[in-house]
Amino acid sequence: MSPMNPSPMNPSPMNQPPMNCDLFRRSLRAYLRGDIPEPAFGVMVEHEAECDECRRVVTEMTAEVDHVGELSFAAVAAAETSESDLRGTDSRASDPQRLDLGSLLGLTTGADCAYVEQRLGEAPEEPLTKDLLRLVDTHLEACPSCRQLRDVLEDLPRWYATLPVLRADRAFKAEVLRRTLGPEPGFWDVLRALWRRPEAVWEAAVACALVTFILFGSAVGRRAAESELPNRASLQGVGSAVGSAVVRGIDDGASRAGRVARAPYTLVRDGFDGLHGFSSHASSWMERVVTNFRTGDYEELLNDLRVVLEPIGLYPDPAVRTADPATETAVDPAPSDAKTETPREDGTQ
Amino acid sequence: MRTDEELFDLCRQRDARAWELIVERYQSKILNLSYQFCGNKDEARDLAQDVFIRLYQTIDHYESGRTFKTWLYSMARNLCIDHYRRRKKDRRVVDTPVDEFRDLEGGGESQDRTLAKRERSDLLHKALDTLGTISREAIVMKDFQDLSLEEIARTLEVPVGTVKSRISRARVELGKAILRSERTVQS
């Protein structure tokens, strides 16, 4: 049967009849063989999907079709019979050569091409039996178009390899997650999630205590630094008194433990002292810088900057700073002379 | 490592990390499936994202006994086919951008070979575009995605025999379309 013949299973696309169970089952063998062209094939697929009864029939028939070549052998046998009928003899009884199905298939046209194409299409999954292979080979020898098709089908993996393989990047995943789970959680969302944990209360308490201590401690330190000795002394006095009392109490039990216990207090006191010294130093330096800048005393300003920049290596060497290409060769390379001429080194100037 | 089904069960309990893992595991496969259906990189990206969004929206409809992969592929297939049918109305020749070939090329490959590969890819795209929806999905699922016949049958909810005949028919159609395209180019 040629796929192009007008038949119930090969309707014209323009006047395609509505599919019903009767038409579907009449066309079923051709459908399973793959002999139904589009769009009738699509109509049958849709009917199969919609009709439970027809789907059951398809499932039963599938077992039959899965038995490789059964239908084709039936078709060939039918062709043989009709040829015998035409000759008026039983060719199979009189001439054993007539049983050569390969020759018969090779000599025929139309439907045989469709059959061979179907076998070629399923070849990778369904290796042909020896007999079928012989049938197909015989046909291929006589049919150039099927040979061409076989070559292309065998070459399909190489064709497929030309398609690019895409890789999903991070942006793809981020976009999918954003569109499904919502946007990335903000600061407050994270905070809320953290707060919901059972241990969050203790963590918050410790954090609050720490923050309070830092704020309180710095405020007291600042006040002591601003009001100079009396307050600072009183702070230190209170600290010393408390510390000494604690230390004395502990010393009664164990003097070693007392020394250890005194250490944090001493550390805090030294810290305050250091902080106070540094802040006094820094504020007086800043005042000097601002005053020099306002009065235009740039030499002094440079000297002030030098105090800060030189220890960290950012203040340029005066010899290099003032040198220009013309005078550079005239600079005396002797380091001892240069050192004695540096105004700040010996305190004179 | 957790199975897809275990992860998806966690997703149903709104476990964001499990969902992230599912997306990571299947994003490239679905992206390529979409690309093989629509033949355009940008459209494929949008389509693949839509697949995951649909999957997330219908997360509660998942039947626990069902294979997750089959569920995902059937959803992806439905969306891809819808897209393919819509696009068929204004079908055009897909022009694959050159940058899509960067991943494929080795360092020493010559420009001629790159061009030849691109020509073949264009021909294949043209041939694929001539296929019907059913044939195209058969080719994509079996030959591109390398799903087993049973997986395809479960995804499409048809008998295995039907799947075999569709694949066979689709390959023949594709082979003929390639031959036609080659003849057109040669002439």
C-alpha cells in the first residue's frame, strides 16, 4: 500500500473525515506500522489518547506488532498468494525459489519502500532478524532512494552532534528561584528569621550587654578625658577601691587567684589611660594642623603631617622631593652629610 | 544523595533548599529540551523557566507514587508543544547564532570545520522544523534526551509499541527532510 493512496487512513488534509472508532480500528495496522502520513497520523494519535477502548485495542495489537516483522510477513505472504492466484498455480508447492521473500520484496515497489523505511527507522532499537535483514538488503540493492535514506539515518548521530549543548548558568537558576520562591530575603527578613530561633534570646541578651558596656565604657572614658584629673582620678579611685576590695577578698583565700582576678581590672584601667593619652595627643595635633592651615604656616603644617606620615613610609624623602632631573646628578650621595643637614634629626633649625 | 522523589517531597513542604537542588539537577536538561523543541536560545531560556515555574505552581498535584522525572518531562513536553504549535503559525528558519558554537569548538578546530558544522546544524534545524509535533517530540525525547522507550511511554501515556512506531516514523521523516534540504542547498 502506498502511503499516498487516497484511503480512509490517508485522507486529504483539506477534507479530513472526523475520526471514529470504526475508522481508527480499520486503519490500526497501518497506523502501528507507521504507514499513515500526517496529518491523519496526528488525528489517530489524538483519537488514541481520547478513546479508552481504542487504546486498549492498540495495547493488544502492540504485542502483535512487537513480534518483529509479523505484519510485513503477512503482507508479503498476501502478495505471494495473489501472485500465485494470478498464475493459477501454487508457486510455493511447485517452485521452492518462489519462497525467496527477499526477491519478492526487492522486485516490488511502493509499499515495500514504506516497509523498508520503517525497518530502517527502528534499526537502532530493534536489530533486524537474519531473514528481515536479507529482505531489507535485497530491497536496498534495487532502490537508490532507500539507500540514500539509510545513509542519512546511519549518519543521524553525527547530525545531532552539530546541535549546541546549552548549559544553564547561575543567572538562570537565580531567575527561576526568584520567580518561584520570591526575591532574595532582605536584612529585616534575615533578622526576623534569626529571631525565631530558640537560642536567639540568649544571643540577643549577650549582644545587648556587650553594646551597653561599650557605650557606657566609652562615655565614661570620654568624660574622664574631658574633665582631666579630678573625675579621672575619682573614676580610677572608685575602680581601684572596688578592684582592691575584690582583690583583697580573694587574696584572703588565695593570693595567686587574686592576681589573676586583678588582671582584667588593670587591663581596663590601662586601656582608659591609653585611650585618654591617645585622644589628647590626637586632638592637640589636629588643632595644630587646623591652626597652621588657617594661618598659612605651611612649613609647620608639613612638619605636623610628617609626624604622622613618616612612620608609615608615606612622607617623601626631602632630597627626592626637591630633586629635579637637572640637579639630581649634583646631589651628594654621602649619607652621613645629608643626615647632619636634616633639620629635625638633631633638633636644630 | 537524595533521590528526586525525596527532594520533591521536601519541596512540597516548602523546603527552599530542596527546590534549589531540584532546579540545579534538571536546569540544563530542561533548557536543552526546550532548545531542541523551539530551536532558539532565548526562547528556550524563557520556556525552560516557565517549565520550572509551572512545576512549582503544581507542586501539590504531584502523586507520590509517580516517577518525578516522568512528571517533569511530561510537563515540559506539554509546554514545549504548546509553544511549538504557537510558533508554527509564524514559522521561520531558525538562524543559530554563532556564539552558540563556542562551547562546541575545541581550541585547534579550524574555521572551515566550524562553518561546516554550522551549515549542518542549520540544515538539521530546517529539517526539524518540517516535522509534525508528534514526530518532533519523539526525536527530541529519544535521540536528544536519550530517554528510554518505557520512560517516553510513561511520559506520553501511550503503549511502548506506539512509541517505537512514532520514533521510527519520525526518524524516517527527519531523514527525508534532511535529504530534501541537502538537495535544495546543492541546487
